[in-house]
Amino acid sequence: MTKSYVADLLALLLVGFIVNKVIRYRRLSLPPGPPGYPIIGNIFDIPRKREWVTYRDMSQKYDSDVIHLDLFGKPLIVVNSLKAATELDRRSSNYSDRPSFTMLCELVGMNWNIGLVPYGDFWRGELLYANPHPFGDPPEAAGRKSFRQELSSRALVKYQPAIASATQKLLLLLLDKPHDFLKHLRFTAGTTILSIAYGIEVQPENDPFIDTAERALHAVAAAINSGSYVVDQLPVLKHIPD
């Protein structure tokens, strides 16, 4: 009896959530995009790989640099040209917020990452921490203000030795194995960041820190892609036990 009551309650909450999303969605003025199914929208149109090719084709089909898809009543906006991106950047005061990434921020615990958290006091650096971290608060999380202080044009002067060293290594690698230029560029980016942020001297081949960073970035890219996890479209699902 109790299980049936809980199931009915969850179903009612889910229906109410979807209806609310649909009502809010219909009030929006949105760019063109592919037609979707009732309730689930364009969930089956979201590409799992080579996303840029699929979205480029959609942009050409609908003759618009900006397209939209409906994910359970939640609009996904895709920008397909430099011109459109520049125009959005010019109006950044209107579009400076971020969507909520339930999987990454709440379940995985990356709510400290200023690239993922919504615009607000924490993002601006006026709060030290966002929501409590499931594995303890991160050691440094003062928001965008700290990044601006450490990565301003004046502050970058103190990083010149690390940047120059990484550039010299890159040139030597390109001379030795020019066909592996993409690998060399990733190595240069990794060695520069790790040197500046942590003072780590990266090995030229098979460095464990570079490997860990690249695997983490691949995992984040897979998880942040719209459609990877239904909980991002229906956050209420985060309360359902494993």
C-alpha cells in the first residue's frame, strides 16, 4: 500500500513538473528548430557524437545561425556561427546566466566550478562557497573575482617564464614529430596550466597528470552534453534512489 502511494505521488509530481515546463516553454519566443514529440520534445535528435556536424546540418536546414531544441519542455539553444556568437556576447548582460547541470553540479559534486554554476554571488566572487560539497568544501573557491585577479593582463607577466618554457618544448616537439601536432598542442596547454596552477613539471611523454586531466575533461564533456542524462532535463529524478 505504501509503495503504491509513493509511486502515485512520484507520478503526480512528475506530471506537474512536465506541465509547468510546457506552459513556461510556450511563453518563450524561440529560434527555429526541428519539430519534436509531445512532452519529450527533441530528445532523440540530440547527437551522441560529432555534435558540431549535426547542429551545422540543422542550421543549414532551418536557415538560421541560431536553432533550438526542446528537451522535456526545456529549450536548448545552439549557436552555429561566429556572427551569432558575437551578437550574443554583445548582449551578454541579457544572456550571462548558465543552465543548471544537475548531474555534474549536484550528483557528481562539481558545484564549485565557476564555469558551471549559475550567475550570482558565488560566480561573482562575493561568496566563498556555493552549495555544500558532498566530499567537503574545495580549498580554493572564491569565484570569478579571483580568476580575474590572477589572469589579468598585468598578472600574466609573472607567468611568462612558464609560458616561454612550454613554448620552447612545443617547438622542439614540432620539429621532431610534426605529424603529432594535435598531441603536442594538448601537451603544451596541459604543461602550462599545471606549471602555473600547481608548480608541476610535466614529463614530455606519458605524464600521469596530463593523462588524468584529459580523462577528466573527456568525462565532463560526455556528462555535460545535453541528452546524456535525463536527470538534467527532469531534475526531480535526482531524488529517486539508485
